Amino acid sequence: MESNTVNKALTSFTATSKTSDDGDIASVMGFSGFGKKARTFDLDAIFEQTRRTAIERSQRVIGKCFITGNVITLLSSHDDDSSSDSGSDSDSDSELIGPPVPPQHAAQQGDDDDDDEHVGPPLPPGYTGSTAHSDDDDDEEGENPVKKIPDTHEITLQHGTKTVSALGLDPSGARLVSGGYDYDVRFWDFAGMDQALQAFRSLQPCECHQIKALQYSITGDVMLVVSGNAQAKVLDRDGFSVMECVKGDQYIVDMANTKGHTAMLNCGCWHPKIKEEFMTCSNDGTVRTWDLNSEKKHKSVFKPRSFQGKKVIPTCCTYSRDGKLIAAGCQDGTIQIWDRNLSVHTRFHCRQAHTPGSDTSCLSFSYDGTMLASRGGDDTLKMWDIRNFRKPVNGVSGLTNYFSMTDCCFSPDDKLLVTGTSVKKDEGNGKLVFFDRISFQRVYEIDVTNASVVRCLWHPKLNQIMVGTGNGLVKVYYDPVKSHRGAKLCVVKSKRKEKHAEALTQDYIITPHALPMFREARQRSTRKQLEKDRLDPKKSHKPEPPVSGPGRGGRVAAHGGTLSSFIVKNIALDKTDDSNPREAILRHAKEASENPYWIAPAYTETQPEPVFAEESEDEEPDQEPEWKKRKI
């Protein structure tokens, strides 16, 4: 009763001033009011109280079996009746309700009081880390692009024995194509391969011409093949021809007036936005764009020119990421960039990008479209800002390059730049070198093989790196955690068992309208027939090996006892030299005359006696006959 009276007194004391109407109602009705005045709620205080209550309950569960030294302290549960006193004082909300916090959690709780971001139960005892530390690790990994390089695992695809000069991967990352100096184009399907890593198709689309470039369109349904001839080809996903570019007239001086290229192609690529358009560059000094639906003539022509206005040969070409610019690297060391819709004058022109006379092997735009990387035949790699194209932003030298198609490309996060190095035979290993885009420092490198690294491709969806080498290998680098699909699909499949050679024992003639008595029994599958023959003791009997040495058991030796085997054996042993046929015949003449056996005895009775002319005593043996002296 006393506690109730105190609560009423406190309630009346904390109430605000009442209006005169409330006083009149109290005097008439006989009671002080209609109840407590509505309280105002502080949401921040409520959330803080909820958080503290959750922490207190979690500590109560953990504290029931909490060990301090060698003493087990059991924390008592909170008395629910004491909660009625909490409403009497508004300041008591800020105090922790419940048993005292264990000393090991005092520091943790103090940190929670200072930092209101942590919500939930405390970490278990003995845990030294923190969530903030793991977040810092994630931030550090995000800031360090080297940790994103997928190089923990690799697979090797055997393309051939000659240089792999072209690589292409479709946008989905399901199918890889490789081309080389051996004129072959091989198709690799990651989802269909097993651990044997065999290509499912190999063909020579351009006969006896080296493959220069391979690339899938943005939709992945067709593929561009650029070879050493003057006509580029477009194949479908299965390798069947879709289109072949027309060849131009080589006797026309102005290359803009021809329908196609007239000399060997150097490079080619698809438009990044328009699926029917692609581009090629050639030794005839032109860069041409083509439409997939119009194979009779090119779409537009770009003619690189030197400072004196002379024709120069473009060795590589590429589109910008948005497809609005066309860039070409030329043999005179220049890099020329045109607007795609204006083919007359260049939009950007750098005249001394690389050493004149060297083949610029690759141009690659960054994913943000502001930077351009160039790989030169002068063993350099340079970075250009197309907004200020007069001088390179960064550059590095000493990267040996022996091939006219050595690649360079950006990482999917646009923070690294990758290229390969060349080596001579048995003089070291070719490397895949990674440079930081901003500082241009060499941050990482991979020893690939004891041959040059020619092609490199970093697929953004798979996060896998494909490398083509000078000894006919295609290597795929991946990480089981950071990479997706691709090579991960085929390494988990076991090799298929080799099937036995299946051959029909006899020809099976199908006669559906023959009478049953003349109809042949339907032939079973070869596998079932082989299983049935295995159960037959006669058919499954192993034949006896041939007898070596003298015959035994009624069997003759290996050479046999027949006349034919005897003759063959003696012919093989006959060592007489019949190089002079006259001597070979006359060596039997003396024996035949002295001991005739075949011909002479048969004609003894009927053979006439030979009559020879006798010489006269008057004529000298050496005298010329009379008839020869007569004149005709």
C-alpha cells in the first residue's frame, strides 16, 4: 500500500500544469483526472535500451557457464518483479539492468558504449579478431589489384608444335578458339572437355595461310578469321563459312576505289556495339570496315599517311570501347586515330609513338575509354591519354618482342596492364608481366614456358587469363575461388574410357518385304555382339602362336613345309649378282654344251649336221672377197 501511495504521489508530482477545465471536472466528478498524461517517446533512447537488453540477455546465457580461472561463476537470473520500479524514474533507463558484467566483457561493453554501430551479442571469449579488422582486409584486398590475379592453377591445351598466333574467346566464356602458324584453327569447349583437354574440332579455313587474328562478335554467334591472305573470313560457332570478303583490284592506284584489300592482312576486330560490323587492316596501306550483310564491297576506308603524306602500312587496329573511334598503329612508328564516321582526316595523331620501322603489335583501350596502351616492336609498352595525345603518360622498355602480334590488355578492374615477353630458343622463359596502371611499376610476373609469350587474353566474366605461346601451347590460368566457370568445368571431369574398335562382322542387308524364311536376323549392336562372342568358347579361344625352331606336335616351323615357303626362303638366301644379264646367261653355256640335258637330247635324231664353208688354200685369210671388190 505504501508503494502504491508513493507511485501516485510521484505521478501527480511529475504531471504538468492542468487546465481550468480539468479542475472543474475533478471538483464535480470527485476524482483527480482521467489517468496519466500521454508520455513522449525518445526513439534513440528506446533503441539504446533494446540494444542493452539484448546484450544483457546474451551475457546471461554465456555467463551461466563462464569460467574465471578455476572457479565457475553462475550468473543469477534477473528478478522480473524489480522491473516495476523502473517506470518510476526516467533517469534509470540509462543504467544497465541485470547482474554485473564479467570483467572480460567490460572492455568490450565499454567499446560498445562508445561505438553504437555494433548491434548484437558479444563475440565469444578467446576471439582476438574483430569485424572491423576483416573489413580492413577486404578494403586492402580491394586496393591491391595483385591479389585479384588468378594464377593459382593452370591447364595446358596442346594446339600444335608451332606458334599460337591468335586467340579468341566468346563473350560468355564457353568456347575458346586458337590459331597458329600451322594454318589450323582449333575449337575448345570448356563445358564439353574432360581432363584429356582435347579440341572438338580442327580445320584450316584459309588453306596455307598463317592465322593472324581470331575474335568472336559481341553476340558470340560468328567469328572473324584474319589470315595471311587478302580476304578475311567469317565463320559460325561450329566453323562453317558465313562470309568471305571480296578481294580488291591490285592494279588500281587509289586504294579507296577498290572493293577490298589487295595485300596481306595484319589484324582485324569486331565493333563493340554493332554486331554486323568488323574492321581489317592490310599491307595495302588501308584500314577497312565491313558489313556482315554486304560481302561485295567494304563499308568505309581509312588511309594512314605519313608526315609527308605518303602511304604507310598499318600493323594493328582496334575500336574504342564505345565504338566511336578507330585507332591504327603503323610501321613508321605513328599511332593514328579517326572518328568512325569521318574517314578523311585523323582526329588524333602521334607521329613518334614508337621507333620508325618497327611493327606496333597491339593497341588496346582501357575499359573507361580514356587511356590507350600500345605494344611496340621496339620492346616498349606505353600508355597514352587520348585527351592529351602528344606524349605518353607512362612507358617501360626492355620488354623483348619478336612477333608482330604480341598482345597487351587491361585487367577487368582497369587497374593492371598485362603483356608478354619473347625469348629465343633455349635462352630462358617467356613471361607474362603485370604493370600498375597508375604508377606503371612492374607489380607481378608469371613464368609461362620456355618459349615466347605471344597472345594474352583476360576475360572479364570468367576472370581467367588465356596465354598463347611460341611452342604451340595454350595455357589457361585460373583461381578456384576468384574465377568462374571456364577451365573449372573441365578439370573436374574424369577422362572417358576408350571404346573398343567397333566393326561389323558382316554386311547387313535390310529387306523389309522379304519372306520370313529369307529374312536375315536383325543385327545387334556391336557391344552386345562382342559380349556374346566373349561367352562363346570357340570364338573367344586365343590362337596358338607360331612355332619357333623345328616343328613339333604335328606342326611345322614358322617358314612352313610347303614348296612355296621353301622357294621363298631360298630366294631370300640367294646372293647371286644378276647385274650383268649376259654373264648370268653364259655362265651356264659351258655346262650345257658338255652335258646337255633338256634341249639337245630331244633333237639328236632329227638335228641336221652343220655344214660350214671351207677356206681355200689359194685365198689368204685376210684377203677381201671378190664380191666386195665389185662396184655397184
